[in-house]
Amino acid sequence: MQWSEIRRMQPDAWVLVEALRSHTEGLFWVLDEMALIQVFARAAEAWEEYQTLHKAKPDRELWVLSTNWEEAKVEEIPWAGIRALE
């Protein structure tokens, strides 16, 4: 499914999608084709479901997006934190 289709079917919503095809453009992930998993009124609800699904299947490429966004494009921010040594 294309982002334009999801936006047309679910205006003013938060959606949980699985990327079926994506690519990077600089520091951005661009979702080219996706499967709509669930629709939410609030971002917090979408993130809760994301966490549940991601914990069960961490290999799935899941995203939470607002259908108010023109593009299915997410900035990737490199994490430079300190990790504990084991």
C-alpha cells in the first residue's frame, strides 16, 4: 500500500505500519510500500501497540506515523550514548 492511499483512507490519524519496501535518503528512512496494521486516534496508543509487537517480533520493520505528514519519511538520529559494559 502506498502512503497516499493510507492518508486518504485514514485522515487525521496515527497509524502503525510495517514497511514492505523502504530506502534511505541521507539521514532519512523513506517508506515506499507498507502494510497498514492498525489505526489510532492518539500517538501514545500507537506507540504502546508498537512496543508490544516489536517485543514479540523485533525483526519486523514497524513504524508509527501521523497521516497529517505529507511523506512517509522518518529522520534517523544516530545514538551516541554510553552503554553499560557487561
